[in-house]
Amino acid sequence: MTFFQKEMWAPAPGAFPRGLDVLEVYADRPGRHPLAVLTHGTSNVEEQRAHLTPWSQLGQAMWFARRGYVAIVVVRKGYGRSGGERDGMHGGCGSRGGSFEEAGEASADDLKAVIRFGQKLPEVDPETVVSAGVSTGGFAQAALVADPPKELKAAISFAGGRG
């Protein structure tokens, strides 16, 4: 079976100048397929946050693609090449200000933007969406389900946490 892998930019409010860095992965099968949105955790090392790419979750994206999903890995705002202010600047432990709620909402906003982007792709069934994340990306899943898009069928948190 042939798999397509394409890195591109997804528009998102506040993610200027280019948007969010995403990787789309799916199998060459006829018809439209459910969407799986995947997102990363957060390193304590600034250099690692600055060099994060969606390719770091290619294995996870392939797992979903082999099962019939169109997987989109998103690098949230302020990480890697994605524009905008990092969700971690909105809250958490320490003296940065903000709150966990604000940090979660900022992450969930990125996920919602990628869901809207993915639903417009011709290979995606826009009515069936799942989302998954690890660590701070898992924490983002909790925020996503607090105000979910109607098409969201499941949100999976792997070791979700923040701060």
C-alpha cells in the first residue's frame, strides 16, 4: 500500500506569519476517511522546543493511517516553525502568570484550527474526528473536550499533564 506524507501550513488565529506546521499522512485508498489530529508534548529544553517538527510523530501518524485515518500531526503555536505565542506562556507553574485553564484553551484552539483545516481536505470525512496527544498535548485533549467540535468522536490523552 502507498502512503502519502505531506508537510504544509494550517491557518490558525495568532499563528502568524505562516500558520501551524502540520504533517498529513494517509493511505492511498478511495473515498473519504476519518481525521486523526495528533500533537506533541513539551520539552524543558528551549532548543528542543525550537526545533520540534511534525515528523517527530510520523510513527504515530502511520499507525492511524494504516487503520484508515487521515492523520495530521500539528506543531502547536510557538513550537518549531509554527508562528505565534507558545501555549506554555499562558499559564502553568512558576511566575509566568496565566493559568492552566488558559494554557489548555490555547492548545485546544490550535487543535480546533487544525480540525477545521483537515475537514476541508478532499480525502477527509469531515463528520468523524479523533484527537490524541502526549504530555502537554494530552492536557490539550482535556481542554478540547471541555468545548468540543460536534464532529469529535474521541480525544485520547497519553500521560497528559502540564507544569
